[in-house]
Amino acid sequence: LESPYDLLGYFEGVPLTERESNSEPLLPDRITIFQIPIESIATSRAELVEEIQKTVVHEVAHFFGLDEERISELGWD
């Protein structure tokens, strides 16, 4: 990251692909969306909504175990 404003969202937790069925209970997963960075790149309400949607989908993809390369291949970068 070149600046803190480059980070639009963050997934905290264990991706589904890394969980074991016999492991102890885990803390709840969490996705954080960063308001100021998203607002700083959106120039209209429509862009703001689009950036929020892309960010949420991107972070949910991490929950399902997708890496940055695969997310990019799917067009959600």
C-alpha cells in the first residue's frame, strides 16, 4: 500500500478453505469497510455505491478463500 487510503476494505478471519471441521470454535469473521478512502475515490453517489459494492464483494471473496489474483481474474479488483 502506498498510503492508508489505498485500503478500502479488510477481511479478518479464517477463509472457509482453511477451516477444519474438527477445530475449536473460531471468533466471528469480520469485514471492515473504510469510509474515507472509498469516499475519496468516488466522484458521484453512483460511483460511491459501486465502490462499496465492489469492496464488499472483494472481501466476501476472501472469506470464501479467493486470493487477489483470482478476484482480479473475476473482474472484482
